[in-house]
Amino acid sequence: MANIIKKLKRKHRKRKQQYQRAKLEQEQRKLAEMSPEEAYRSRLTKHRRTAVKKTLLTVGAVVIVVILVLFYIEKRSYHNYKILSASEQEDVVSTNYVEMSGKILRYSPDGASLVNSSMDTYWSSLYEMQNPVADVNDDYAVIADQDGTLLEMYDKDGETGSVTTSYNIIKARISSSGMVAAILDGGDSTWINFYASDGSLIAENQTHISDPGYPLDVAVSNSGDIMMVAYQFVDGSQTTSYVAFYNFGDVGQSEDDRIVSGYTYDGVVVPQIMYLSGDRAVAIRDDGFTLYKGQQIPKESTTIKVDKEIVSTFYDDNIIGLVFKNGNKDKPYTMRAYSTNGTMKFEKDFNIPYTSIKVSDGSILLYNSSQICVMNSRGVEKYSGTVDGTISDFIKTGWNRYLLILDNGVDVIKFS
């Protein structure tokens, strides 16, 4: 049997060689019958076809390799971590860290500084606050003294403005263009002030509990023209929310109080709102979320509702996530992640005992005082485990690079 197979293979090779010789002889006869110019063009055409074929084969091979590498990276999980660098901090308890412009904004009651992952300082600024809270949007940041009266504005190069408000600050938000909206406690009434990046006052709006309600949250569009406010009021025995869009550009001049659109939600609480990239905004509700779209006059586009109590939310410009309990003893939490057009990206049950959850540099981070978990934007678990020390914060700073804020210092780690 083996001899028969060998004979067949030799016969096949011989026929293949005879075919190739016959084809070559035919091409040579054709070239001989051509003029020199025609023969040259024929050889050039054949060469080009061969080159194109080789190029397509090479590109195809490269694409296949890239796809395989990306698939490997997508599905790969890690089981250990390595400390790349560690730095001891004198006062980690009162110092906070947040991503800003590809670096880290470090702030405390005494001042703020922009640092890299090795804690090297680009700039620093001094102030005095009792309870500093930061909001960052791309290259801009605002630090507000919550329950105090000081607002400090920054960009990637340092301080841009400072404001001492007339009333205590409840909350402050900044846009990617540096515009700041602040909710101020005026006692019997509440004020919502709008500031330029240098701290100059653009507009102020006084609100009352009865009309339009108590402001729970505020957000500013990337262009800086639109301010979004979520109000809450009681209508009879029912809690009602009102989401208003104020336009401080030309479009809003002819509208009462510059409100160009507003939406009332009966029996719903809206504790959190934010502007996403482009002209999109989202209101997180106690029963889901509502998306809005429109550069000058935002309109409702999509509403997603869930029938379970939401215990956590997370988001960035590309993903909106909800976590709720599902009653399962083994995996008591369900995570649903949506694209910013309302399409569900994935649903995942899990049992990680987290206390904090957020999106950092495209990854979903969950952690408590001693454990961390990292998922990618499609819900694939990349790492889950315990760390040495007590965790106060956890930030992704680059591909497989993370900042671990501990009670005794700051570690830069990578998974392995």
C-alpha cells in the first residue's frame, strides 16, 4: 500500500512538472511572435500581477496575525501582579488621585499637583480647603471645597482661575472646554452658577424647592454652551424629577430662563447626569437611564429601563453600566453594559464583593479595601485577586499599567 501511494505521488509531481514546462513553452512562443514593445509590456504586466499577488498574500497574512494577537489579548487573563515602582506618601489618607490629561491630578486640603505614575510633578498649586472634591474632563479640572466657598480651576498646564462663591458649594462640574457649573446652597433657595475657565461669572440662576425643584446634579456640554440640571420635587405624594437644558448661546436668548428643552419624569429619581462626547447626554434614573442628543436643543433619544433596584452605575464616553442584585446566592450581582446609543454590549453575573466601581481608561475596575478586579469593555475578566495593603483608590494609567493607592503609599503595578 505504501509503495502504491509513493508511485501516485511521483506520478502527480511528474504531471505537475510537465504542465508547468508546457505552460512556460507556450508563453515563450507567444513572446517570440510579439514585437519587442509588446513582449516588454507582456512581461511588465506579468510582473505586476505577481507583485500584486504577493502583496495581497502578505497583507492577508499580516491581518490574520493581527486578528490572532488581538483575540489573544482580548481573552487573556492574568493571575499575578508585579510592582513596577512604589512611593511612600506622608499623608495618603487626605490625598486623592484622579486621571487628568493622561496623567494624575493629586489633590488634598492644602493644594493640588499634576504628576505622572512615578509621582514626578509637572506643576503644583496651593490653596486651603476643608473638603476638596474634584471633577475632571479631558484637559480641565475643577476642585471645589464642598460645603465651603472656594473653587479652583485648572488645565493641563496649571491654574486657570479661582472663585470665592457667595454661598456654600454643594457640587461643581467642568466641561472639556473648561466651563464650570456649580450648585450653591443659599438657604431658602439654591443657586446654579455658570463660570468661564478663568473664573469669571457667565450666569447665575436662583431655584426654589417648589419651582423648578431641588437640583440634584449638574453637567456642562463639551462646547460649554449647554448646562444640564436634574431637579427633584414632590408633586402631591409623588416624587418627580425634571431634567432641564439651559442654552447660554444665541439659541437660548429668546427662551424663558434660557431653558431650550426640559423633561418631567413622574415617580422617578434622577440622582446623576453627565455629558458624553459630542452632543450626547445621559440621565441616570433609579429605574434605568435616558439618553439625549442635540447640539443646541437636546432631545430625548432612548430610554432603557430595568425592573430591579440599581445598586451601582459606571460610565465613560463609550459605555454606560448598571449593576443590580439578582437574588442568586452564588453570583448575587448582575452587570449590564450599554453603548451610548442604548444597545446592550453584555450582561454578566458575578460575585465580587466590591465597594467601588468605575471605568478607567476603557476598563471596568471593581475594588474594595483588599481586592481588585479588572474587566475589559466587553465584560471579559482580566484579573481578580487580593493585594498587600489597604486600598483607597485604583486607577488605570496605560496598557496593563495601574496605580494602586494604598494606606501607606502609591504602587504602580502590572499584571502577569
